[in-house]
Amino acid sequence: MKLVVGVLAAGFLRDWRIGRSYRLAFVLRFLGTAFQVVVFYFIGRLLGEGHPALAPYGGNYFAYVLIGLAFQRLFHLSLAGYGAGIGEAQQTGTFEAQLLWPVSWPWLIVSFNLWPYAYALAETLLYLLLGVLLGAPLADANWAGAFLVALVACVAISGLGLMGAGLIIVAKRGNAVAWVVEAATALLAGVYFPTALLPEPLPRLALLLPQTYALRGLRNALLLAENTATLAPDLLVLVGYALVLVPVGLLTLHLACRWAQAQGSLAQY
């Protein structure tokens, strides 16, 4: 266990030191976040309140889209961050050597995403803080329930992310899993608009995505202040996704590593 903690800590500190050396990137990233929030604030003012599709979430478009924007970055990392970490390690020539460390390789892959997760969490909090300053109704939010939904959702989506990472090891270029799921999420899962606006059968297809249940649970917790027991249906669906997708993702990544080792292509990209 000490070795696992050491590997995770080393991965986090390495990425943190690299990240803090690009201070201008930090500033520009946070300015971009603020700009995006302000743009959607004025779009919300333009649209006004009272659209029937927004009624289940309080009727406020700005508050609705704020939740989608705030948590989309965390979901993106769960989907694409592991593959990006592997790709970076391959490009720097360290991936094959890192696999020889005396820890289980899934922990090594997790270490690639710790600092990006911390950074994304800070962005999420910034989104929500700016939203509150601009009038988003989050005063009575169920923060504990929202945290639980976000945590389980990230674990579930990570199963897809591990599958995509395995694809990168085999194909070297492009994370097709991440691309397909992110495109479907942007259109179907309710990031920017309620799924009720979509023509049939797209709302039914949206039910296949874990992000659909995650965003619904997050909005119910933050905008409607529903208690954790009321969030249980969406949480149970996300737990089910996690129980299926994470083992499949780990198996996919394991087989990809074994195949690449046999081919002698682990260090190639």
C-alpha cells in the first residue's frame, strides 16, 4: 500500500510541478471559464424564463446550462484523461519503464489523471462560484448529494475512458471511444439543452449514456435541492454502469498492454 500511495503521490506532484510552470496557461484557462459563464448568462437573459422544457429544473436556462458546463470537464477527464496520460508517457519515452514499477499497472494509469482531476475540480468550483455571483439559485443546494453523484459518475465514465486508453495503446493515434461518447454527450445528454427538445428516438438513445443520469442527478441536487434519498434512482443507475464498465475497461486495457508487449510496441506512438 505504501508503494501505491507513493506512486499516486509522485504522479500528482510531477504533473503539478509541470503545470505550475505554465502560469500564463492557468490565467488564460480561468479567464476562458469566466468568459464562457458570462456568455451563457446573457444567453439566459435573452431566452428568459418559463420554457416548458426547463420547468423540471426550475425554469432558469442559465442555471441549467451552468451545471452542464461546470461538470463537463470532470466527465471529459474521466473519458479522455487516461488515454491522454498514456499518450504523453509514450511520447516522453517513459511508459514502458513505468509499467515495470512494483505496483499494479491500474494504479499507474490512475496516477496520470490525479492532477488533471484536481485542476478540473477547481474549474468546476469556479464555474459554480461565478454562477452564484451572477444569480444562479444555488443557495439551498444539496452539495453532499451533488458530490456523491459526481463521484459515482466519474467512476462509471472512467470505464469508458479505460477502454479508450486501451485503444490508444493498440492504435497509437486517436481515441475513438472518447470522440464518439463526447459527441453523443454534447448532443444527447442534456449539457446545453434539455433532452425533451430532441426528436424521437434521440431521447431514448440519451438514456444509454451515464452522463444523462449524472447531469439529471446533479441538477436535481443543486437546482431543486432534492435530498440524497430522492437522488437514489439516478445514483443506482450510475453504480450499475460503474460495476459493468470499470471491469470491462480494466480488462480491455490489460489485454491492450499484453498485446503491445508481445508486439514490442509499448513505447511506440
